[in-house]
Amino acid sequence: MKKLPFLSGQRTSSRLAPVFLALLLSGCAVGPDYHRPAVNVPAHYKEAQGWREAAPQDAQSKGDWWSVYHDNTLSGLLRQVAVSNQNVAQYEAQYRQARALVSEARSDLLPGATYSGSSTRSGSASTGTGQRTASDSHSLQASASWEVDIWGKLRRTLEENKASAQASEAELANITLSAQSELAQDYFQLRIMDQQIVLYQQSVEAYQRYLTIIENKYQAGSESRATLAQAQMQLETSRASALDLSWQRAQTEHAIAILLGKTPAEFSLPVTKAMTATLPAIPQAVPSTLLERRPDIAYAERTVAAANAAVGVAIAGYYPDLTLSATGGFTSSALHNLLSLPNRVWSLGPSLSGTLLDFGATSAKVEQARAAYNADVASYRQAVLTGVEEVENYLVELHTLQNEIVAQQNATSAAQESARVTRNQYEAGMIDYLDVATTENSSLSQQQSLLSLQSTQWVASVQLIAALGGGWREASR
């Protein structure tokens, strides 16, 4: 059997040592070096002016984005999400796990040392003489080994784990932002429900007064049974609507409790008659740096980087692994003189291992890694496109809602005035109560529609902030 050149003798090994050292220090690593995939991003938003070219800013501090609403209650709730939300806690633990994998991969680049010790007594019996023999064996050894990363397999593995850890960090930021955004949306919807419930309660009180008046007139014979039934129907319909909103509010409050990592029994928000928050102004110009710092886009991009490094790891499978190892220790049949010079043992030398024939398994792994990289590139580009679409959608929604709310306010004012005039005419005996019921229902419907639009506006403002990665203002550098 022909010996490999670098195992044939000390002289040959000494000649090749500088070659191995040069290869190691050259820093070469098989596989493609990473470059961020190109993405075709429009020069401006269709629904807003101000888009400009920018570098990724996903690591930029976003601050407390909810401070633009100037609501102390909301601010206190959102700060609890990063601490108490169980989904956030899960991803935080996964991020710590990813960082530990980086530390493990980094340690693989350095030599490792182990030790072992044993003390055994063994015996045998001769079948011819029946005599029994026994022997003792004691050993204490230490060994060291180092896989020389000539082809960059270990470095590519470290690169992959680093990118995966960064992706995990971005995923943690994304789940935190998502939970905070969901809580803020629920909070504003709940506050609008409070106003809707108050409106229905006021309507119930007004309809109850009307019903009392009509019942008295009916008893006196000046009102018909149909008018009385109409007043009763109007009153009970408003009561039913108020009760419907009550359970919806309760469920929304329960959802907020879960986002805070609490049971519904542990959390409650008192009813308020008016919104205490301030709706932030819609930005007329949105810098591109805000979209670039979206954590989901950062996650997708870091996943691409990890997949690129995985290609290098797979390609390294074509090349042999070189390991330098050394072992030294003592072995003896007597324990009392184990640590003596005559009992020492040692070994030193390199070992080379590789694949001679695998029927295309390594090639298949390389192809799998490249296909996974291509898939992650497509996912990254889609994440950017989705981010642009979301920003466009929320911008056009908010701009349109402004004009829609103004129109609805005018319609609500007109309906309230019509109801006021109709009530006066009824009280003056000029019209039937059916006209009053019609205009009152119309006024209530218009007021509820206005509140629904305002709820949509509050929610859309939160969604735009989340779509821009946590705020529409650039953080100071």
C-alpha cells in the first residue's frame, strides 16, 4: 500500500508544514463570498413624495415609536410587551440559542484538549491447569487536536451561524414590533368602542324619554299603537347594539391582556368617554431609510447571507479534512509508580480524511445549498416588494381617510341638525313620530359611521408606522 507523501517521514512533513501554514494564513475559503442581492426598488412612492436612495438601516435605533400618540396609558402598555409577551420571550430565547451556536462554531477554529484516566483489573483461568491469572492496568492521558481549516469549511460555518444569529435577532425585533403594533391597534379600537357605547347609551336614554311620552299619549288616545311599537323597537334596537359592542370590547380587552402575558382576569382598562391620544400628522415625505430598517426585511436578508455561507460549507465537502493531534500520558500495571518516566506514552502526527466515492452525494448537497440560497434571495426580494406595497397601501388609505372623515363629519352634522328640527316639529305637533324615528336613526347611524372611520384611521396610522419598521421619523445619528 502506497503511503501518502506527508505521512512517509518526518523530513517530508517538515517540508509541507510551511505549505499548510501558508494555506491557513492566506484566509482562502471555498464557496462564494456574500454580496447583498440586488433589488429593484422604485425611486419614489406612488402615494407620497420624498423617497430617496438609502443604505439598510435595520440596526438603527427606532426609539419609542408610540410616543407620537402622546398617550401615557398606551405607552405604559407597549413597554410591557418586550418584557411580558410570551411570543417575544420565545423568540428571545431562540436568539440566545443562536448566539450560543456562534460561540460553538468559533471554538471549532481553535485547538481542543481532552483528558482521560482509567484503572482496571482483569483476569482469566487456564482450562488446562485451572490456575487463575490477574493483571492490573492504570493509565492517565491527555490529548489535543486541531482541525486545520485549510478550505474555510469552519469559517464558512461560523459565517453561517453569525448570519443566522443576526436573522434571529431581526426575527425577535419583528415579533416585538408586531405584538406592539397589534396591541396599539386593539387599544385604539377599544377606545373607539367606548365612544360608540357611550353614544348608544345616550340614544337609549333619549329613546326611553320618547317612549314614556308616547306611552302617555297612547294611554290618552292621542297616539296609535303603531307609533308606540315604533318607539319600543327603536329603544330595544339601541340597547341590543350597545350590548353587542360590550362583548366586543370585552374580547378586545382580553386580547390586550394576552399580548401583555396576562390572563384576562388580571387585566382591565376603564371606560373613557373621549380619546386621550393625539393622532399624528400623516407624513408628506417618507425617507427610504425607514423602509430599509424593517426587521422582517433584515431577517430575510440575513437568511440569504446564511444560505450563501452554507453553499461554501457544502463545497468544502469535496476536499479532505486535515487534523493535527497529539497525545501524551502514562500507563502502568502498578498504580504507585504510574507517573514515572519509563511509563510514559505519547503520539504525534497529522491525519487526513476525505471522501473517495459517494455516488454524487456531495454534489447533491452543493446543489441543495445553492437552490436554498436562490429560494432565500427570492424570499428577500419578495419581502422588500411586500414592504413597499404595505407602505403604499397605508399611505393612500390615510390620505383618503382624511377627506372621507371630513365628508362624514359634514354628513353627521347635517343628520344631527335634521334630527333636531324633526324633534321640534314633533313636539309642536306638526309631524308624526315616524319622521322623528327615521331622522334619529339616520343621525345615530351617521355618528357611528364617523366613529368607525376614525377607528380605521387610528389603526391605519399604527399599521403605517409598523410598515416603516417602527416610526416615520428618522432617528438621530
